[in-house]
Amino acid sequence: MEQPALPEKFGRFRVISELGRGAMGVVYCAGDPSLGRTVAIKTIALTGNARERDIHEARFLQEARAAGGVSHPAVITIYDVGREGDVAFIAMELLEGNELRDLIRWGTLTPSQAVNIAATVAEGLAVAHEKRVVHRDIKPGNIMVLKDGRVKLMDFGIARLHENAVKTQTGTLLGSPQYMSPEQIAGREVDARADIFSLGVVLYEMLTGAKPFAGEDVSALLFSIANMQAKPPRHLQPTLPSVLDYIVARALKKDPADRYQSAIEFASDLRSCAAEVAEAEALARVKPAEGSSTIPNTPPAPHDVEPRSRPLSLSEDQMALRPSPRFDSTEGLARLAVIPADQSDTKSRAGWTMPVPRLARRQDPARLKVLGAYAAATGLAILIILI
């Protein structure tokens, strides 16, 4: 199939090549002749009637306003915005590295790297939140790890500003369901603490290779996020230090009031535990956890999971209380239906039978006297009748 011709320019930026194409637009590599640098150009085609085009353009440029107002090494830099014909564009920092979702999928992240990435993103979010910008779509696909190890938070496309150019309809779901906070899926008003929950989900996934909440469909997934408690990371990766269980659990509290109240507080706890995480990581390399054959970001087999050290409340693990797929209900019912051949010789409970020894019947003297008297009276009555 023939590739469409490259546009010549967007504003002052000269297009060099196409970097990627999505449902809403195309990303190009372009040169900035004024400053002699290479940039990324994110575009969106403005289609529909005049009102629809205005809405699309306002929402697209809202991303530039959100990210452009935040100056932090962990947040992508915006250089310019504009419109070229029926195409709106944002010129931004060109990043070379890997998306976090690829690193998670490849299983190459160590716990120390995971903690550092989460702390860096939290620090960037703290600056954004100070500017009253809520990202609302924190996920591995929106985090880039550069070749030199730096971390960048991208895509503020659905960010909420303190004064949005485009108002979101009440109850509208915006974001990626697997990383949404309970208040997001309920359609309630969100604040900075929603980003903290989403980053907690990302941290969990980096540490364990698994998402904390799951479901067979979107409805089941959203129910799990709103109602179910995630298993502590150490139940999937026993070599992790217990402090990470505490940090993740606090970030994933259902009630925003119970979570970290600021991203900088979240980042501070992560930085504080870095040495402990590195020590546990080094120990795991030298001496793997007993009975564990897991490696970082690889969920262990069920028999490798460390047993829980305390009883669980019903709400904490009720999703795990399903019948084993190996349970044969036919066989089980057959056992329950067993009727002993000689019930006088056995006692039966739920189909399991066991012999019962016969015991000599104990004779009661008082009972024998009564029976003797009764027999004598009966015999006397018979004689009187015969006479």
C-alpha cells in the first residue's frame, strides 16, 4: 500500500519523517530551523462541522496548555502549538527510549528501577498538581524511559486544568480503565489523589509484572477496582521488602482521604525506601528466597506464593475463594450419596462410613423388676379367664 505523502511543514517546523500514526492523528519528526533542533510534531485532523472542529481543536490544545505550564525534568517539554489548514499541531520534545509498558512486558525492570521510576513520575506530578493540573491518564504507555535512564511523563490529552477550555460532561469516563481510580470510574469529581492511585497501579505492575485489579470484562474490572483489595506485592514477589506492601497499599486506598494526600509525599516514601529495596534486591540475587524460583516481574506459580501470615477479612480476598478447576463435582456428589449396605453396622457422615463395634447391652435391675411384675400380672389374668 502506498504511503501518503509527507506534509512539508507545520508552522516553522520542517517535516523530516513520520514517527507513528493513530486513530486521531499522526506524529512526525521535524526540524526547527530557528533553534537548530529536532522535535516531535503531534497532529490531529480537524473534521466535522465548524462546532465539532472547534471542540476538537480546543481539547487538543488543552494538552499543550496542561503540559506547557509544567516545568520539570520528568514532564515532556512543549515548544509550540498552532494550526496548519485543517490540522492542529503541538511541537514537543523528541524522546528516544522505550515506553514503560514495553519494559514491563519484557520483564527487564528491577525493583530498584521500578521504585525510581515511580518516584520520578510522582515528583513530576507534584509540580503539575501545584499548577492545578490533574493528568487523569497515568499508565505505562504514557511514561517513557530514555536511553540515559531519565523518565518522562507524556500525553496530557485528558488532563484537567483549573479552568478547562473544554468542559467534560458529568459522568463521562476519561482514562484507561485498568489504571483508573475508584472516583474516576464512579464519574465523580477527581483531584490530584486520582493520579496517585493510578501511579500506585503502575508501581504494582512494575514490581510484580501483574495488574492489581482484573476482570473478565470491563464491568467486572471496574467492580474489582471499586470494591476489591489488591494482594500485597510480596505475595507475588516474596523477595520484595515489606515496606513496599505498605506504600502500595496506601496509594491504592479506595477512599481518596486514606491515600497519600500529595504526590510529593508519595515520592518521599519511595525515595526513603530505596536503600532497603536495593539491599533486598542484592540479597535475592545472592540467595533466592526459599521455595521461590521467581525472577523480578514474573508472577510465581501458585505453589510458590508465600503463605499469608494472618487471617484475611472476607473483603480482602474473596475473589480468590473460587472452586478449584480440579474439583470434580460428580465424584463429590457420588461420595455424598453413599448409603451403607448395613446401616446398623456403620455410622455415616457425608458419605464417609466407618465400622461401629457392637457393645453388650447394659441391663437395668429396676427395669427387670417392672417387666417381671408385668409378666406375672398378665399370666394371672389369663388364668382367671380360663377358670
